[in-house]
Amino acid sequence: MRIGILALQGAFAEHRMILEKLGAESFEIRQKRDLEQPMDGLIIPGGESTVMGKLLKELDCYDEVRSRDRKSTRLNS
């Protein structure tokens, strides 16, 4: 299992440490090209939602992250 962790703000390092303890491979997402890597899941650590949205839009990642979130929500519903 390979998990991407949105590393813009929040406790992304802590999420990565927990995934490592669980034996899951993970990587940090800091740029749009990072979203192109294959992944089985995406963690969006808590943070200030307005700032997170602004950062995602500035990095041109907003639509891709939102699309992945919608797919996940449909699959888990």
C-alpha cells in the first residue's frame, strides 16, 4: 500500500511516522507533480482550511485533490 500525504501544513510528519510503523509506504505531496505518483490513498492532515485551499490553488493542485476526495467519498459511501 502506498499513501500520499499532503505536506503543506498540519501534522504531515506525524502521519508519515504512523504509516511507517504500520508498514505502509508513504510519500509527501508538496507540488502538483507529486500527485502524479501512483497511490492507494491520500491523507489530508488537519490545518486551517482557508489557508489549505489557498495553498492548493497557488500550487495548481486544488482540482486534483478535490477530484481524489470525491472519488474516495463515493467509494466509501
